Amino acid sequence: MPSRTFADLVTEAATASVDGWDFSWLDGRATEERPSWGYHRLLAARLATVTSALDLQTGGGEVLATVPAFPPTMAATEAWPPNVARAAARLHPRGVVVVSAPEEPPFPFADGAFDLVTSRHPATVWWSEIARVLRPGGTYFAQHVGPATAFELVEFFLGPQPEDVRRRRHPDDETAEAATAGLTVRDLRSERLRMEFFDVGAVVYFLRKVIWTVPDFTVERYRDRLEDLHDQINRDGSFVAHSTRFLVEVEKAG
């Protein structure tokens, strides 16, 4: 069976919906290793021990919806309207309050409102606000995207990047900011994980969905590089990149 053409792959990926935070469109077309700690399992265990919790930047509620049971008070925030609607459809029937709110401070909650604040892959982290809405003795538990994630893709399209860009979102820097906000680190783990793209359409879809990877990405702007990438994948079988993930748990003093 002949391989699909560059035009077919790119057109399909350029017109696919990228609403929500579900990556199932990439099944069979790209893979990414998952961290060994199992965030979903750990999240469920922590939510089972508290009476109030907040999930920040919940996306379409895809991750939170995997939790089998919620505390009596459970809220989630999301900024992008299509994701707010998806999250509400998933989570409202289970008693979760979904709040449409910008990612920037102030969070629309009272001081000390929650025992637990969580987030998976937040785009921004506002440590002072997290500390404010946590009760004394409360915790923030999250999985963050770490430095130099997908940098093989970044540099394929944008060229070599300076060291300060490569270092952005380093766990040492983020936990230092957490400490400045009065939070104490209880757990910090980091892993470097393999990503693999098996056709150029998978790359187009990924860059359209994860927009901060190549911020000015459009098919038209990068068509020449996409054609080069298509040829490279046909030659090598895939394009390999790496992501960094870190698990962080911090506590507010009691």
C-alpha cells in the first residue's frame, strides 16, 4: 500500500479539531512515554483524603474525570471557553463546580478555601495565589511540564535556542518560587521521556494543539520545514523528541 502524500497528511491534521485536552487523534501516529509515578492514581488517592479541593486549568476535565470519587467540595477552573463547556459536561453531573476564570490572579475563591489544590500540566503557575487559597496545612499536588520539552521539535522549526529558553520551567526554579510564597516542598521527582512521531500530520496536529511549542506555527508559515520533516520521517521511520515531566507536592504551613 503506498504511503500517504504530504498534502493528504497535512490537510487532514490542519482541519482536525483541537478542542479539549484529549490526544486520542494521535493514536497509532505518535507515542509519548508516561512518568513512572502514575499521576492519575496519586491524584485519586489524595482527593480521597480531603473535604475540599480545587483543580486548576482543568482543560476539558479529561484528567479529573478519571478520578473515581471527589471530596464534598470540588471545584475546577478553566480559561478557554470550548474547554469550559467540555469540562462542565463531564464534571457537573458528578457535582464538580466548573468555573470559567482566567489563568492569571486573582483566583475567584476565598482565602483558605481548599485543603488541596491540584493541576496537571498548567501553562502558568501562580504560587502566591495557590498559597492564598490553601488552608493552613493544605497541599498543592501537581504534574508540571519541565524544561526543554519537545525541544527537538522546537529547534527543528525555530533553530538553536539560548540556554535561558531551554531552562524555562526548571523544577529548581519553580520550587524556589514556591518557597518564596511560603510553601514547603514535600516531594519533587523529574523524568525525561521519549516522544515519537510517525507521520508529519501527527506533528502538525501536536503543534496546533500545544501552541506554546512553536508559538507562531501555521502550516503556511512552515510548509518548507514540514516538507523536510515529511521526507525525514519517510527515511527514518519516525521523528524522536523528548519531554520532561516533574511531580511536585508542596505544603502550606499550619
